[in-house]
Amino acid sequence: MLSFVFLMLKPVFMLKFVTHLLLVCIVLSFSACTQDQSVLPDNHYMIGEGERPWVIAHGGAKQLWPENTMIAFAGSAALGVDVLEMDIRMTKDKLLVCHHDADIENMSNDTGKTWNYTYNELLNFNFGDGFEDIDGEFPYKNQQVDITKLEAVFSAFPLFYFVVEIKDTEALGQEAGDSLFALIERYNLHSRIIVASFDEDVLIHFREVSANLIPTSASQKESTNFVISTKAQASYFYHPNAVAFQLPLKQIGISMDRKHVIKAAHRHKMAVHYWTINEKEDMRDLIEKGADGLITDRPDIMLDLLKEMGW
């Protein structure tokens, strides 16, 4: 009987049907491997109806100040952002510093990998040297801007929320995760931080070390599974292992800036933060669709927009 039904279907419809069926099967197989974070408290990273979305300063607002530096974090804090986002890497002497790339060349006046320098050696370089502002100027080229220790950020902004992305990979990334967890414990940041990593093994290791007590964002694999499940209209079966999806506007060729994507995440009590959103109209569109937060290089634009919208 089933074969007769397939024969009666038009080829295009049959292709869509089979594709949809395969997607559902894939999602169901993925969901069997996931592990929820039910031990975590209520997800306050997900806003309520009519509440103001989170303003998340990407690298401390990297278009306004030198990325991942204390100057940027202080400037963003003074603007009134809700969350400071930063990238971390481990130095040769096992300290965590805020830096995006493996090499220091783009931001500083020297070259080399962060893990080949001690923290004190990194202090010899100017990490404002490569910063170009929105007017095309290089205002920190002749000023000393020190690389920033992660612990100094936690100490300087005790009331802030943080998104911390572990940039090191493999064994070094796992070691960075261990050190990060120790700092989270020391500064009692359990409810004020989201930990992220593009390295699946690093994120899994961090969750194991922290006994799933520290909020994390979805990994790239988990986000992809979510995209597939949403596309297949089978997101009900997906059980994520995170408190937030931090998504680009497109992923694996699928537009993610859709209300149904946000609603699907909210059904699982997960926040949706979009990156990296710098244009005012993109911000407005995502806010109106219900995004919980926007990761942006221009928090000044977003804050002005929120005032226009009544927040």
C-alpha cells in the first residue's frame, strides 16, 4: 500500500516528503545523544514578553575600542550594556588573557602565538596598535594598551554578566576551561556567565568539569541539530544541552532570523542571541521578532534604538 502511495505522488512532492522524513530521522538520532542541563536554575538569559533584550558588547564593542581590552570593557560598561562578551586564550605561564586570534599580530605591534608568551612578556606589546576606529583613525597606535587578564575583568566588573568564549582548542582549550571554571568558582559567577566554544570537545570537557552547573551556549553541532530540527518541524524532539543558542543570521544555508526559530528555542526554555548585529534595521527586526539579546560591535546604536522603541 505504501509503495502505491509513493507511485501516486508527484516527483517534486515525493522529493520534499523524503527529505523531510530523513531530516526527522536525523534529528531523532541526534536528540538521543543530547543531555539537558536541568540542574541549572531558571534561564534568566531568556527575556519575558515585552521585556528589554540584552545588549551584549562583542569583544567589549570592538568597533569603538580595542577588542578584548580593559579600555573596551570599561567603555561598554559606561555606555550601559548588559553583558560583556570576550574571548580567552592561555599564556605560556598558564594565565587566561582576553584575546581573539591565536596570533597577536592583528591587534598588537608584534607577532607570535599567545601560548608562546608569558603574561609579563605580552605586557611588552601594545594591544591597541591595530585598532582602527569608525573614522578610519588609529587612536591607540602611540599609546600603550596592555593585554587584559580575564581575572582582572571579573574583579573590575563584579555586577556584570559575561559571555566568555574559549578560543584555544584541543588539550590547551580543555586546560583553559579548567582554569576558567576555577575563576568562576572564585568570583561566584555561576549565575552571571555563559561559557562558549566552537570546539565541541572543549565544551564537553568544560561541562563535565563543572558538573553542568555553569551555563553554556550551544555548540556548533548542537546549533546545527537545532537548525535541522526546526527546518524539519521536529524541534519538539530536540533536547539541547545549553541555556542559549548564539546564532548567526544564517546557518547551513538556512535563515535563522525567523520567529519560528526563536519560538522553538523558547519552547525548550533557551535564549536566542544573534551575532554579530551592527546595523540598526537588523537590530530592530530581530528585536521585534523576539530575540533575547544581540551580540554587537556597536552597542551605542542598539542602546539608542532601544530608547526609540520605549526601553
